Amino acid sequence: MKKYDSVIKQIKQDRKIRAGDDIRRLENFGFKIYSQSDEDGIIEEIFNRIGRKTKVFVEFGSESGQENNTHYLLENGWTGLWIESLPDYAKAIRANYRYLIDQGRLKFIEAVVNAENINDLIESAGITGEIDFLSVDIDSNDYYV
């Protein structure tokens, strides 16, 4: 049993859609395990609807890994790349997620992301082909990337 299975099961039970609720509204499915708000549940519901092809993610602005949009995916069998530019967060990722990095499930690059280098960064991490989920949270620079 995964670390949060019982918590997630209870959250989903508590948030069952009531008769008359609009099932198209994704906020009805939201829950937070690692995300900043309810993104964990919303992202899960989106992929329940559209399916998964590669189960590969890329996230720039992953912070320390404790609160981001892809940690929950990682816990559920996905693989991917975190890119973080802040040294303290990078140090925390290397320390706390070494086992996932060593297993090849998580790749990590400490770098500032911009429009000129993003493709090279992704390629240098060995991420090729289709990416199922891309999360961009680089504080006011999102538009330019």
C-alpha cells in the first residue's frame, strides 16, 4: 500500500459527486497531497478522462519536491524530469529524492529555464518523444518560456 492510499481513498469518498452536480467541473475532483492547492486530484481526473500514453512528465519550478504538481504522479508510477534553479531547493531534491534519481524514475537538473534553453535541457535529461504532462511554475517567467 502506497504511503497515502488510505488518505486518498477517504478524500475521494468525501468528495463523491452528488446527484445534480456537474461532473464536467474539475474542481469537484480536486484534492491535495503534494500540490499547492487541489491540483493532485484535478490532474488525476484529467488523465482518467483523456488517458495516459507515456506517463512521462516535465516540471520546471519543482521547488523542493515536497509541494509541486508532479510529485503525486511520480508516486503513482510516472517518470519524469524536475528542473529547479534555486540552490536550496536543488540541494533538497538531491538529498530527499536520491533513491528515485538512482532508480532512473526521476531526472533532475539545476538550471534557470528560458525559451532558448528549454528544449536542450529536456533533451540533455534523456526525455524524448511525447510528454504526457508539462507543468510550468517559474514565477513570472512562464509566459516567455
